[in-house]
Amino acid sequence: MISSINNYRPDKFDKSILLELKPYFDLDFTKSTDQDCQKWFKNLYAVAKSDVGIAHCINQHQSSRNALNIISRLNFQYQERLGCFSVHHDIDTIAVKNGTVSGIKNWITSAHQADYLVCKVGHHSDPDRCLLFIDFSKTKYQIDNNDFDPIGLKIAKPMKLILESQTLPEHWILHCGAFQAQDSQNSLLSFLKYGFLTNFLGCAVGLFQSLKDLVIKRQYHLDYELKLIESRLTLLKKSWEDNFGLSKLDILDQSYWNWHDAQYNQTKRCLVDMIKLIIDIGNSKFYDSNSQFSQRFRDALVWTSHGKSPYEQVQLSQFTGID
């Protein structure tokens, strides 16, 4: 377990950082026990409280390793090669035809420092959907990092990969066809999703601790607001701790998505409510680019833009009702 990571804020994410993190995050997914995964997510939570950008990079790196562990004979030491992972996005144009890949893959974290990418191509129900491995040392490509310049999460800045008619070795196509409701590869998604939920929770708790410290120091009269947020975060953390088993599921049924969507929506809602409260307070520390308060605040601002807004997510969630 990482015990003194509260101020862990490296200014880069590369193989030297992987070497530092190896004792805490070197997980062999196919051989890991439930206890191994629980320890991994607790360490991720500890990092996310301090720096959700680094935590996001760790989750993406591990997800790429998980894909290779499960599907491919390719396997690397934790710090040997830095991997990145990306799911399908509607704005992607990347496509594979007759073993040749072309197009743009968007929203790739750590692409400029990575050695390889594992990415999903095509919508989940697309019969031409596939999971690709791309070795950057053996591929002609371009990285565009000018499309989005976030005010926070600088270390996890998303980039786009541009490929033009690259012929792929057959073993780089890790999977073809639509995934099924019951599929061993679903555990890739459930692990990735649990990592996202862990990072949301860690980011929220880290921001809350900064906010609470400032409120106490400045003697703002916000006891009710803080206790309400803290009670919500306490429940969310308990739900997270009680459901580590959901990180390695082969079957992602409706009950799983009900829990996932509720946890996601409520954690993001807590973050948004804290951001609103910080804006109401108007303390300049949160707007000073050299302040730790500011870094957590700006990271949280950007992190809340991940995925869909709470309004969109609730509309898309297919809750079956409460008995």
C-alpha cells in the first residue's frame, strides 16, 4: 500500500515513473486474485486523491497491459514499455479493412510518450468492430496534441493519433466482431470502468479535503454544506469498497450497469457541487496557478468533463426501478 502519496505530483508520466510505481501497480491481470485487485484499486485511490491526472495515466497503462495479458502472447515487464488504451469514440474515423488501418483515433492519454496503443475500433454492436494493438516503433503515424489544451490534468492531456494506410501484422488484430453479453473480454471493460470510478472518488475526496481545510482555516460558516457532502462521499466510498468484485466481471448485466451508473452519477454530482461551492467562496487560492488548491480544483474541473454530463448520463441510464 502507498502510505505517503498525498503530495505525489510528478511532472511527467514515462517509464521512469512506472519504475517508481511498479511496487504498487505491477498487476498480472490473468493471475491476479481478488485481493490483488483490491490492493491495486486502493493504491489507485491513494494516488487519485493527490493527482487524478497521474491516476488516469496509471489506469490507461494497466488497461493496455490487461488486454495483452488476456488476448495476446505479447507481454512486457511493468516498466519496460509504456502502454495507452482507448475505447471507441463517436468522432473516431479509424477503420480496419483487409488488414490495413487508416483514420484518426481520438482521446488517447500519454500517446506522445507511449510505446504502444491498444484501442477499440467501431461501436460495440458493429460486426466489423475490433481491438487493435499498435506498436509505435513499427508504425508510421502522427500525433496531434494541439486539438485540446485543458486547464487541468496537463499530465494526462488527450491527443489524437493519425494513421494513413498502415498494413497490420495479423497478430496485432487482437479481436474481431461485436462483443457478446457474456465474454471473457468484458473483464477488460469492467476493470477499466472500476478504475474510472476509483479516480472519480479519489479526485472528489482529495478536493473535499482541500476545501474542508480552507473552510476551517478561514472560519467560513459552511458546516451544513460540508457535512452533507462528506456524508455523500462516505456512502460512495463504502459502496466502492463493497464492490471490488465488480472489477473482473465476464457478464455485464443490467444490475451491473445500474450500480455503475448510480456510482458514476453521484460521484460526479459531488464533484460538481463542490466546484459550485468553491466558486461561491471565491477564495483566490483556488485560482492561483502555483497553488496546490488550484491544481486540484483545475484537475477536478477538467475531470468532470469526462464522459457524459450528469444530465446526459441519467437520461441514458436504464434503471429498472426500485422495489
